[in-house]
Amino acid sequence: MENRHFRDLQVWQRSMALARMVYALTDGFPKREVFGLTSQIRRAAVSIPSNIAEGRGRATEKSFALFLMQARGSLYELETQVELARDLGFASKEEAAAILAQAAEISRMIHGLLAKFQPCE
């Protein structure tokens, strides 16, 4: 596996930007949601770059791939929560669309990285 720091990975950089977008969005959520959707959506957003970083720090491509799959799972969780926030009126259609567009791009990037680790058949 090429020896690059996780901060050099575009997918990590984009995931960090996405997490910042989510924090900005959830600042406007109702206070009654602080221990509900706000907390849940922030944890999912933070989990994406965290798993990428942790996986990059592992010694093998197999370990990195496993953490990339964890990041992808958190990304899908985030997408679900953003759609719910939109449906509940906590996020505008435009805010949700911007986050979902970033999530889709990150998903493609993760998929591309995972494809590098899959054996050709």
C-alpha cells in the first residue's frame, strides 16, 4: 500500500468538509433534537473521515478496505438522516440537496478506492 498520510486523501478532505456542513446545518435544528437527530447526524458525519483516517493508519490494504466500508456505512446513515431532517422541516430542500450531493461524490470516491482492493475476476 502506498505510504501516504490520510490528510493527503481527497476523500478524507471532502469528508471533513461534509462534516463541517453538517455541523452548520444542525446548529439550526430545534433544541429538543439536541439528544436526538442532531446528535445522531453529527456522529454519522464525524464517523466518515474518522474511519478513513483510522483505516489509512492500518498496516494492510485489507484493513483499510474494511474501514472504508465502515465509512461508507456511516455515509449512507448520514444520507438517511439528512433526508429525514428535510422531511421533518429541520433542513430546507436546498440545504439537504447540497449535503446529499457531497455525500454522493464521497460515495463514488470510496467506491473507487474499494475497487482498487478487489481482486480482478
